[in-house]
Amino acid sequence: MSAPSAGAPPRQVIVGVDGGGTKTGVSILDAATKELLAQTVAGSTNWNSVGKEPAFLTLRRAVLCALTAASSSASDVLWIWLGRPGCALICGTGSIAVGLSAHEGVLRVGGWGPLFLDGGSGYDLGQQALAAVARATDGRGGDTILQAAICAYCNVTNSMDLLGWAYAQQGWAPIAALAPLVIAAAEGGDEVAAEIIARAADQAAGAVAAMVTKCGLQGAFPIALTGGLLEDPNSGFSKALYMRLKRDHPEAALVASSLPAHHMAALLAYGRYLGEQVPLKNFQIGSGTSIKSLQTVSQRC
């Protein structure tokens, strides 16, 4: 697809989508100005979690809702693909490493879902926390403040009541929602929680290492980091992961975004539409962005 001409319709738009196990974000950019016109948040579009038809319907509703908020329609959308050799690690409800090889195209590691134990995900942290609480309750493991923290969060009186809570949950998001409790406990000095964080960071770093090998990446390639677990670069999990990635890939550029993943997707798509590379500094924490966020129309669909 060629770059837009000076006479291109002003309402041609770029759509950026980040579909996850908990929520799906959509951003709409004006193709002429790169202005963020609208953004929406909808439910899960991970079909392994919610099923293919519900996932498709949620995605369709989210995109149409965002287009409506941007005073646009489907006929205004420009579909664009962007790629450069490198690796991206997404740690949210689930986890996956995605890489782009100069010779083999798009490759992936992980993203199998909780039944296959995707390490470094919110579900991973939550599931490990529940297992730690069970062991502590039985006397098979060390005491942990996760017992009280999770019981309070789940509004149950004791650890045994967590059985009913856990098996009554639908989908993966409720278990993944326990992840912040684990991170907070580890930051507070809880040894059991700290071990969970260390194992999860090892698994996430291992996914990146496998992807680097698959793609044959060397030198100063980018590793983009995004997802709900990595939104706070100063969290115990983020720091543990960064330390491992810097150890394993000392020349790589770790690119942590201060923007939601769907904003990143839209910006990168815009860059490809113009035939340009979007500078990595656009995604560095605290560097700012040319998106006019004060003019954003934001809503939940």
C-alpha cells in the first residue's frame, strides 16, 4: 500500500488492537495527522479462554465502537503490517514472546495458555500463589502473608474457603487478578512470594532467550516489553525480569512502553503506512509521544 497523498481524505484512519485474556484495547489514529481520535476497551478476545465466536464478536464490537467514537466507519480503515527484526515479550493475563526474523518472518514462543503453564503471566503468578496458600495451610510449605491477602481479596474467611472461590471462577482473568497481591507481598519481604516472582521472571526471560535463538538475533536488537504485569517498570516483577534480560542479552535495547499496547500498535502501523520506521525513543518510558491524548475520546465497549 502506498503512502497517503496530499489529497487523502482526512478521515482515513489507522487501527491499533491489543487483544488479551482480560481485556482488548483499540486505538484509532487519523492517518493524516497521527492524532489519536478514539480508544475503547472491551472484554477478552483470547479464543482459547472465551471461545472463537465470543472472541470474534468482542473484537468486532470493540473496533466498531472505537470507529464510531472517532466519527469514522469501516470503509475509512487502512490495514497495515509493520515488522523489524527483534523480539517482543507480552506479560499480561497470559504471556507470549513474539519475534520477527529477517528470513523466517513472525515466530512465537509461549502463548499456549494456562493449561500449558505459560510462565511469567498473571495467571502463572496467581496459580502459584494459590498453590503456595494450599501448601502453607497443609503445613507442606512455609507461611506466607499471601494467605491473609488472598482471603481478604476474595472475601472469604479462611484458606479452605478459597476452594469454592477458585473453582467457581470463569475464564482466566480472576486467577490472573491475584498477581498484584503476589508482587506486593514480595516487595514487602515475603519469601514465598519472592520465590514465585523469581520463578516467573525466569520463565519469561527463558521465553525471550528461546525467541532470540529462533530468530538468530545478535547485537543491539530491540526487546519490546508490554502487558499488564509490566506497566509499572519499578515493580518487583519488572525489575526481576529486566535484570535477567540485561544479563542474558547485554547489547539488546530493552524498550518498555509508557503507552498501552494498542496505542503502540497504531503508532507503528502509522509509521509503516508512511514507509518510515518509528523511532524506539517514541516508546521509552517518560519520553512522551506525539499523540494528542487530551483530545482522545475514550470509552468502554
